[in-house]
Amino acid sequence: MGAALSNIILEAERVAGLQGKLILSGITRMTTGQAASALDTPQLISQFKAALAEVKASVRSSGTELPAGNSSPETLRRHMDVYLDLMTQRSLVLGDPLETARRVDELAAETLNIARVSVWMLDAESTKITCTDLFERAGGKHSSGTVLFAKDFKPYFVALATQRTIAAHDAQTDPRTACFTTVYLKPLGITSMLDVPVWVNAKMVGVVCHEHLGPARQWNTDEERFAYLMAAFVSLSMERHTGSARL
């Protein structure tokens, strides 16, 4: 069982070493051991092949001739080192999803050099999202409790449900996030947002939100992949915590 999936993992390791395996694990939300024991279903094989394509794209983007706007190889290695650090903290994955969210927020803010990172949970009816943890880097402060309603921010909730990543370089004019401008973005000085949905058992249950203050920021491909890995880690923690889909 899992021979095809294991071969894909080996290919990821061949082209990108340990980092390749970590990216693959983050995207598929399956460890090497889980993949080896899983059935090689067409759906899983397709999912792993798509993840392998992501790994190969990461390798291409970290070459000596990087496309404009992409990070350096050193930055990509730092991103993977942070993810590896999280993956070694098994007590977080298996134990406390709230503490995992706090740790992800802190690491993402530091790694991406941004002011605010937060984890939000969607209610069962998809009518609102509630902030489980917000980390403000400047003061090292954690907070929670803010609620945003779908009826007030419909374009964002539609994008959240249908897109893998919301990379709003100019959040105050982007059609997906401009609905926040008056009541949220301008008062807080937020100019750019990078949001990634959190999926648990094939259901979208929340979002990890990265918020930049100051001049509008152009998110690059490596930063988007890193944000996706952070959301995947939150998903993994929630899935492992007594099968719960809520923090």
C-alpha cells in the first residue's frame, strides 16, 4: 500500500532534499509514514502529484536566476527551517491547537517581517469568523475575540471559500478585501494582506491572516508558499486534536 505515494515523496526528496519532503507534507497534510500506509487511490495520487509540482516550482524559483519579485535561496531555506522547527514540536501538533496558533502567529510575523498575524475560525454556518489569536509583533502582544460577519464582508467570504490564497498586495483596493477598508484596514494602517484558508477533513474552517503595515507590499511566490505551510500546520494540529474541527 502507498507505493505510488511513497515514490512521489522520494521524488520530492530527490529534487529538493528534506525541504522538498516538508513542502509535500505541508501541502498534502500527510506524513511520510501516513502516505506509506495509505491506499494509492486516484484522488490521493493526483493530490500528491500536484504537491510535487509545487516542490519543483519551489526549486526553480530558488535557482541562481530568480524571476522578479521572488525570494533568494537563503530566504527559502529560512522559511523551510521555520517549518521544520514547527514539525519537530510534536507536542503542539498532538496537544494544543490554540498554543499552535499562537506559535504559528509569532513565527510567521518574524519570518515574513510583518506587523500582525492571526488565526480566525469560521462558525458552523459560515456566517462569521472569530479571531482565535492575533499576534502584534511590535509589542509582542496576543489578543483574541474580534468577530467579522459574512453579511458585512461578502466579497472576502466568497474568496475565502473558493481560493487557495488571497494575496492582496493593495488590500484597500483589491476587490476581495476592499470591503474591510473603512472599518478595519484604514483604522489599523493595514495596506497588504496575505490570507490562507485552513482546511480540516476537506472542509474550510478558518483562515491564517498575515497583515502588513506601511507602504503596500508585493507578496512573492515564496512568501505565499510559506503562508500556505503555516495554514497547513494549523490544519494538521486541529486534525490531530481529538478529531476536532474547532479551536
